[in-house]
Amino acid sequence: MSKLISSIKEAVELCGIRDGMTVSFHHHMRNGDKVLNMVMEVIAEKGIKDITVNASSIFDCHEPLIGYMKDGVVTGIECGYMGAKVGRAVSRGMLKNPAVFRTHGGRASDMIKGTSHVDVAFVAAPSADCMGNCTGKYGKSACGSMGYAFADAQTADKVVVITDNLRPYPLSGFSIPEVYVDYVVEVDEIGDPKGIVSGTTQITRDPVGLRIAQYAAEVIEASGLLKDGFSFQTGAGGATLAAAKYVKEKMLAGGIKGSFGMGGITGYMVDMLNEGCFESLIDVQCFDLKAIESINNDPRHMEVSAEQYAGVSGRSAAVDSLDVVLLGATQVDTDFNVNVHTDSNGYIMGGSGGHSDTAAGAKLAIILAPLVRARLPLITDRCHCISTPGSTVDVVVTQRGIAVNTSIEKNRQLEEALKAKGLPVVDIKELKAIGEKITGVPKPIKQGDKVIAKVLYRDGTLLDEIHQVAGE
Amino acid sequence: MRRTMLFVPGNSPNLLMNFDILGADSVILDLEDAVSPAEKDSARILVRSMLQTMGDTGCEVIVRINPVDTDFWKEDLREVVKCCPSMIMPTKVGGPETVKQVADYIGQLEKEYGIPEGTVGIIPLIETALGVENAFAIAGADKRVRAMLLGGEDLTADLRCKRTKEGNEIFYARSRMVCAARACGIDVYDTPFTDVNDMEGLRKDAELAKSLGFSGKSSISPGHVAAINEIFSPTQEEIDYAHEVMDTIEEAKRQGKGVVALRGKMIDAPIVNRAKQVIEMEEAMFGGVRQ
């Protein structure tokens, strides 16, 4: 028996894709992904309309979606993150139905709970066998973890694995097992390696970012959480990765043996594992080549599904055991709500991803951001879009001060500890005033009436709505 | 008293609005080499606006202006003097006449803007062979001169020798500058170490400068600031001793004693001055970043 079929076109036909259906994709191929575009091209060619694309993330490489939105081929998008190109088109009202944003954990959980139904899941697989066992850990388009694709494979009515590295059965070290898979298609390329990962993830040299990172590391130390058993998640960009450097220095200097590092994993976290800072890594997504190599070779570096990483449908998730998470923000308001969805003009350019999942789960959620970015202050009275509720955010660290969310009882002690350490603790309203002294008070963004996106919290409830940008 | 003087490009809004959080005791906002001729006007307006917006940040501000043989220096001063920077840095200063020229125009502007006379000081940048030879005259050229800075890169070009990390080629210039500055009772600052990634080289260079008598060191990289601060900071032992000296002097005054000894050694004027400098340095530590 073989599930191998000849083409994506045959897969579309065999799966019975028709008007009004939902097709899903994962984003481990990141900005090098070719699978979403290949599948949608076939769907469009067949004249199928009114499709909802449910992708764990949409990147700029998925720009062809804009044409399909115009033609009515795609009328809905559901995702955890949306890059600026497609985001701008959606913000202009080009998508018929409001886009639906979920958190990474919420997306998996909604699928598992049955509140988000996928008709056909297309799983880009860097290595697969003819029965559908597949993994991202090796192959010419290796992406490492395939954590976001698990729920799609488990819950979709039909599952198609698309690979550019067909291996003999049974595939060794598979991530997603054949039991979920209906068809396998071999293609020349599922992704462009240059867009899938960066060679190495670099720590910022921006002195402002480094200052913020230093402060963040000091906050972690003052929290009392930086001790044996410490668990930690940080991002790949800006000041957050730099903060990992300072945390690592403190751990090595103090002989602290952490338990696990988690997240999108970078080479820097792999270095921390190898230098004894952690016992293991929990990996839902790899950001660079070093992380991919590590997950393929080191059993301490573990692949997890999005549900296990950050969902609410299981009996627990890894975020519930997390001590500290470092997160970014495009906007923070005086209630500590965070926006990572829209840019300074109100256009969609991001999404929560695991932001609100980890903020909710971690004992200490720290937002790192410069107080002024380009022409605008970071802190406002009310975020243009609430991506992560302030009730889950503990500290905001900027280069000009650290604001502690003391409306959460446990943080009052932390605030005292930071003051005792001589750190510049500032009330968030005062921090807002400092930023506005430099930039002035920005005028509110003019919004249209049409709701172009709904932001769902990790439990599936509506957190906020994003309106069309006025004049678009 | 400053340990670090960090150069900040006058055309970089992101760094300008954050100059006071980079850890330096003092920043040199640069309108000269960092800014292309086409951007001179916008940079000086940017620097002026930023200084007016930021107000007193606790970090000392110096502005490096364009050379007096260009068309830019007067406009530079016209924009920035109204913000009362601590000092103006004229460049390629070869003799006292350049200092006088700049000092006179600053004085004229102070009058025009209603700023108390002598508010804005001068820190000449010595970066030519002529400047080194005239260092003593430059240091004493005007009462506005409060410090001098050595510029090793341009100097070695003028000396027609190669600039090395060891710095043997500028040893004479360093020593002469320290001597001239101290003779005139002003501070003196060392040239930047230009390899931003060589932290070990930086530390050696800064330790050498300290051993020669420099008050502190300039830097072109925020990444160098912490190491320079550390090297030029007094040790805890030195700080404790300085406080002990001052306490002893105070106690002697109360008791009406003229001459006092500490740990069996007479406390004379140089010891008191040194103690005052150390305490001043202690107070300046952290460049206003820490509360």
C-alpha cells in the first residue's frame, strides 16, 4: 500500500475540495514556504471559491493570497501571525470576511475542541515516507520542529503531506505519524532554505536594545526566580535575545542549573543547553540552523506540539510550568495591555503567536521595548489592538525605566525588590509622559467602521477587533 | 569629573534621544566627522531640538563643532549655544588663537541669548603635531578651557606614521598633553580605542591612559563605556580612604588643629586634592543612569 499520489492537483481532487471549505497550513517553512502558494494556485486554477485559509502564520512570501482575496478564491484567513504585505491588504478591507487571529496555543486547542474545523490540512514535510510519517528535522528543506502542524494533522478531515525528500518506509525519527495522513505528494521544493531559517541568529548591537536587555536580566535576578530549576523563554529578535546573553552570564557566574528553555528555539538557547544552563529544550519551532541541527541530534532538545506548548485544551501545557518569558511589543497601554498586531498606522503587521499564551502561563512575563520607536511613543492610554491582556503582563522594561504592574498583587514585592536593587522603577503613566515629552502626544489612528479582523484569546473568547484603516 | 566621553553622531535620532542612558559620564554630540556636508544643517537642528527637549538628564553634554576654517562652525554654535551645553569642542586646534576665536564667538552668543557669561566651556580637540606642541598654550588660552582631548587618529596621519593598538607612536603626545593640562589645572582625556570588538585591547589602552595621568577616555562605541568606566573608577579602597581623609580634615578643623596625620602620614594639600577628586569621581559614577 502507498498513499503516494502524483500531484497537488490530484490531492485537491481526491480530498474533494470545494467552495466554502477551510484548508490549513503550518508556518515552519517561514518566509521560505512554497507549499501554501502551490496549493492555492491549484485551488484557484480549478475555479474553487470562498476558501478559508487557516495557516499558523502568514508571511510576506504568501503575497499571492492578495490576488486570491481580490478574485474571491480566498474569503477568510485564520492565523496566529500575519506579515505586513498580506496584513496591509486585509487592513484595506480586501478580505471578504474578518480575518481571525488566534494564539498559537489557542489555534491548536480550538481545532482539538472542535471550535475550529479544518477540511483539508496540507503539511509541508522536509522528510516523509510514502505512508505519511514525516518530520522537519532533516532533509534539504529542514525546519526542525513541526510543532504547529500536529493539531492540523490530528483534526482535519483529510491530511495531505507534501515533501521534497521522500524516504523509504518507515521514516526514522518521524514527528507526525502515518495514522493521521491520507495522501503524500512529492514535489521538487517545499521551501527556499534562505527564507526558512537564518544562518545564525545575531544578538543586537543596538546600544539601546542592550540597555533594555541588561535591565530585563536584572529584573529576572531580582524576582528570585533565577535559581536552580529556572525555566525560560525568549524571542529571537531585538533586545529579547540580548537579554538571554545577560541571563546566561548570570547563570554561569552563579552556577545556576535551569530546568528548561522553551519556545521558538535559537542557536543561543542551544548554546545555553550545551553550557549547562538547562537540562532540556522544549521546541515548538526552530529559528536557525543551529537549532535544527540540535533538535535532530540531541535527545534533550525536544519537539512539542502547539497544544502541549501553549494550548488550553489539554490537562496542562508547558507554558504553565514556565518561570520567565521575555516578549516584545509595538504598543503598551497604561493598563499593561500589549499590542503586537498592528503598526503605528493601524495596519496589521504581526499577531500574537505565543505572546499571550506564554504571558498567561509564565510566573513572570516581561515586555521589552524601546520607549520611543521611530516617531511614536511606546506607551499609550489604550492600545490600538489588545493582543495580550494587561492582567497577564508583569513588567514593562524600557531604556528609560521599568514599570511594574502592581495591580497584580504578587508584583508589589517585585517592585520593592527592584527599587532595593537601585533599578529605575517608574510608574507606567510616568513612563508614558517621558516618551511623550520626546514625541508629543500622537493623534489617534482614524479607523473605518468595517471590522477586518477579530482577535481571539487563547480560550477562544473575543479579545479585540481590528477596524479597517480609514480612507482605505 | 568624567571617566568616559562617548561620541554620538549628530545625525542619529535614535542615539541622540537616548544619549543619556548609554552609561557614559559625558557625551560628545558630533556635528563634524559623523555628519556629511549635505546633512550639516539638519544635524545641528536635530541636536539643538534634542537638547531642548531632553533638558537636564544628568549626563554632561559636549558638542563637537566643525573646524574654524569651514563655513559651518558659526552656524553650529548659533544653534547649540542657546541650549547651554557644558562644553564646545573645537576640532584640529593648532594654537591658542583658534580657542580665542571660538571663545569670543561663544561669548557673543551668550550675551545675545542672555546666558550668564562663561556658562559654556571649551574642550579643544588636539589632533595635529602643531596642536601637541602648543598644548600648554592652548590649555591656558582662555578661562573657558576646562579640559583637552587627544585625537590619535588624525594626529598619526599628521605625524605620517601608522596608528597601532600599542600606541607607541602617540606616547609623546599623550605625555605632553597630560603635562600641559595638569600644569594649567584642567582635565585631559585620551583618544578613543577604535576597534569596537577588541575588548582586551581596549582595557590595555585605557589602563595605559590612566597610568599616564589622563582623567578619562573618549569612546566611539557604547560597548566600550562600561570597561572604561570601570578602569577609571576609583577602587572601593581608594573611595574609603578619600572619605577618611576628608573626615579627618573636618575633625581637625573642629578641634582647631592646623596639621593632622592619618595612619601615621601627614595630610597635606595634594592628599586632600586627590581625596576630593576621588569623591567627585565616586559621585559621577554611573553617568546619571543609575538613581
